[in-house]
Amino acid sequence: MGDFIKGLLFGGSKPAPSPAPSAEDDFADFASAPSPSPIYSSDFSSSAPTAASFDDHSTLPTPIPYTKWYRVWERTSPSDFKAEAFIIPFIVLLATLHIWGRRKNKRKANAWAAAHFPALEREFASVGYGKSVKQQLNRGSTSEDVPGKEDEEGMTLKEKTAQEYTTYASGRQNVAFAEVKVKLLKRYNPMSLAAETALSFFFESFKTPREVVEITLHAFDGKEKDLVPVKSKAELDAKESRFKGLQNSGYDACVWAVVHKEQMKRLRDERYDVSLTATKDHKSLPLWASVMSESAEVTEALLTKELVDAVEKAGEEAFEYLIVTDQPVDKPMKLNEAAPHKRLILSLRLPSSTSASAYSSTLPLFEYFLHLPDLLVSAAHFRPEVTRKIRTTREEETKKLKKADEGEKAEERRLEAEKRKKEMRDTRLKGLSAEEQRKFLEKEREKGQKKQEKKMSRKA
């Protein structure tokens, strides 16, 4: 305080002037700062470095050496590929199982075809989608490679999916054409196969995976002229002259089946045609098989000794069902869906072996099945009483469909009439004034109330 007063009174000594700032002084702070020390990259598993770690240079992580871009082994270690060590073997395993499953299914389909195609070629003029088996065998192919072998003219067995193979045959009297479906397991997808197998144990709605072959013969039923295609009038004349000398291929409509007892419930639930029949045991059949028929006379005509012997030889493990039908598989919901279509169906389980000799037990039944249309044409002509009973069953179902169809049409007509009435009302309202519209709506409301009161009084 004394120095301050002295300075005011006596002037005091002036402070030395500060030196003028130079241009270099602007960078003094940066010049005095220490040089930054390098920061080393650390492994992903190590924690972030702290301030203490920078003071002690002995604890710094080992820097990753710089190498050429292609010298990966010098910058990595096996511990960097732990995830790949599990993923790559899993992918390789799935790919291996997929390839093995597809090849296994193809071998099984080829084995079935090698055993049954000779019988098909004896009965049909054209078999498969290409050259016949005999022609391919003459070219030097083995019996296992012939079915499914693709060449410039096609193939005899077509792979529809990895688990289903199909073939086709035509050119036989009394048979328009034949379809064959070989259905196999999903060996190429083990996870899906295991899931389906597990679900089938707990839920009845899931079918147990099984390997079957289903053969369907579509009968001409006297319609050769309509089903056989022609390209010119000359072919049409030749076809008519050829069919004049042939026996009529028609036979009486019926639904008849020989079924394994384990398959009866499933067939009744899944097939509409089989649900029209009655189940009865037959003394000629083995204990594990039964007959499903619309009439006992149909069974007497179709259950021959040759068929019984063939079913017994096929055995309980291979045989599933043999059906003669003219009705659709699914219950018809409309009148046009109830049109009859005569066909024969045989279903057999496939053995586990991939050898053609494993089908020796089912081959007699397959050959008998190919001749069954001839038996139907000659023997399936029943007494008028039996035919009338079968026809009555179909007419009752047709009447139900007609009644339902008429009800649907009446409902459509009613809705259409209501729509026209509403359009006329709206058009009339548009031409009225506001006061007239109010009166019109009041009258409508009164009419609606009266109708409602009448309904209530009727209910009371």
C-alpha cells in the first residue's frame, strides 16, 4: 500500500518495457512440447494401455511385424481361426451327406427300374422318356446305369426331385397309360429327415417317412377314340378301323381294394373313394390283409387265387394296398369334380437293399397288377342289383353336390338382387330434394321397424 501511494506522489521508478513479440514466439509452445512417442498396436484380447504403461517401456506389447501382403502366416496364428475350425468341417460334413444321400437314392431308384422295366417293356409299347432298356443294354450299358441314364434321346427314369423319381408307359390294350412314382427318404437332408421322424412319433398328423413305389394304371374304359391322339384324317380312319376289331375295354364302375390292416385307417382318412367301401376279412387272404369293397360280388369276381398268392409272396413288410377305383381321391366339393375316372393303384414298400434281386418277392404281384385291367374287362360285369346299388351310392353323393351347388347359386342370385335394389334406391334418392329424402328415409325406417316387430312376434 505504501509503494502504491509513493508511486502516485513521487512518480516512482517505471517498469522496464517488455520486449516486442516476434513472429517466432507464436510457435514457442509447440517447440517446447516433447516429441510424441509411438503407440504400438496390441492384440484384440489385450486391454487398452494405461498412462502408467507408457512410462514403463518394458511393459509395452510386442508390435506386429510388417510383412508383404501375401505372407499371412507371419502375421497370424492358429488361435485366430477358432470359428473357422468348427464351421468349415460342419459345411464339409453337410455337403458330403448331401452328395451321398442323392447318390444312394439314385441307386435305389435304378435298382427298382432294373428289376421292373423288363416287365413294363413286355406289356407296353413305349416305356420311359427315351430309348427302351433293351436298346440301351445293346449299346453296352450296365443294368444299374440304364435307368436314369440321360442321352441324346431322353431318359427312362426321370428325377423329379432328389427324393422322387418318375417314369411313364403307354401303348397297351385296355390301358391308356401308366404312371410310376418312386418316393424315397430325404437322405440328402439328415436334419429334415430326423425332424420328420421325431414329429411322427408324437403327432398323428405327421406321416412316418417311408420309401414306397406307387404304380397307377389309367383305364381306357371304352374311350380309345377320344384318348388316342391323331394328326390327320388318314390316321383317324386307320384308328377307327383298328379299334373296330378290338374288344370293348369298358367295365362296371366300382371301388375295391386289398389293403394291409395297418394302412386301413390312414386310407379312410386320406382317400374319399375308399371311404365309400365296407371292410371285411377274407378267408383266402393272410391275417394281416383285408378287403375293402362296395359289394361281396365284386370281391368274388376280383379276388383270384393268383392275386392271393402274389400278395402272400410280397409279404407283410412290402405290401401296402391295391385299389380299383373310379372315384376321386379328395372329396368333391363341386359337381364337375365328381366325374368318374377309372384307374388301378398299387403301392409297395421298397427294400433296404440297392440290388435288383431284392425285388424278387414283389415282382410277381407287380406283373399280376399289369394284367389286372384285362381281368376287369372280362370279369367286372356284375348283376343289375349290384350295379344299381353301386350307382345309388354315387347318385346320393351327386344329389348332395347338386343341392349345395343350387344353394350357392340361390345365394348368388339373392346378393345380385339386393345389389340391383340398392343401386335403384341410390339413383332414386339422388333425384329427390332434401325434404323428400328425409321423408323417404323415415318411411324406410318405419318399414324396417315393422318387419323387426313381426319377426319378434313370430319368435314369441
